[in-house]
Amino acid sequence: FVGFVSRLRFVKQPFFRVKIIAFALSLVGLILITTSACKAIASSQLNGKWYLVETEQEETERLQAIDEVTQHLKSFQQDMARSRLVERTSPPRMLSIAIEEAIVAITTEDGRIELELEAPPVEVLGDQGTAYVSAKLDSPLLIITVRSAGGKRRTSYSADRDRLTAEVTLTSSFLTKSLKYVSTYAPAQ
């Protein structure tokens, strides 16, 4: 765009220069409106109450992923780590997402959190200690990132008609590689 405007000095007639600048500005405005509209459509598809419809295959894949990332540990440590990861990766049975302007509210059976999109992380205190939570809308994904001393959890929510998919990536210094799994939700009636 800047290069385009700098080339305008070669246009001799001021009337055409103004017309070209007006066209360029309207084009930029159209791009910004389109981007906002795409984000609004994505957020409207994410909004709603969802219940878990995790398939047997998704649960099996999640448990296999847990086994893979804990296999390097000694037997006793492996059992304890596996148990904790099974508990911490169990998806919520009910989930509500509400995105309005620059605020996202997520409610599960464990509680509710409201986050400002694209804002610095919010400090949250829980039974596992302190974590920092942030949210961003990267159309068509809603991405929630939780960072703590123990690692990072990134959940990407996407909606497609009658399904909400939550793709989770868990990283920790205790794990040899990232733990990744998917959970599926359907609209609550």
C-alpha cells in the first residue's frame, strides 16, 4: 500500500491522484470490514452451549497419547503421571462459549472465566497453583492458552455446523514431547 501511494507522484493530474487515493483507502477499508466479518461469523458459530460427544476412538487416542508421553518414566512415576494426565485431560461434559465484541466467556462444570481477546494474560489462582490465561480469535479458531510453572496448554476451538472441536496441546518439561488430543461437542438442546 505504501509503495502504491509513493508511486502517485508520477500521476500528473491532482484529480486522478485524489481518486486513486480514495480508491486505495476504500480498498483497505473493505479488507478490514471483511476481516471483521469473518471473525464475527467464526465467533457466532462458536457461541452456544455444547455437550461432549467424545467418541470411543477419541478417548482411546487421548489415552494412547498419554501413554506415549509418559513411557520414559519409571514404573511408579509413570503410573502417577498417567493418572494425573488422565484427570487433567478429561474434557468437560458441558461447555458454554459466549463471544461478544472483544470478550469471550467460557463456562464449564468447573466454573466460568471471562477473557478479553488479544489482551495480556490474566492471572488465575487454582488448586494447582497460579496460571496465566489468554484468548485470541484467529478466524475460524478461538485459541485459549494457559501457562503455568508446570507447562502450557493450548486449546483451539473450531465450529462446523453442528459440531464443536477442541484440539488440545499440552507441553511440559516433564514430558518428552507434546501431548495432543481432540474432543468433539454437539449443541445442547
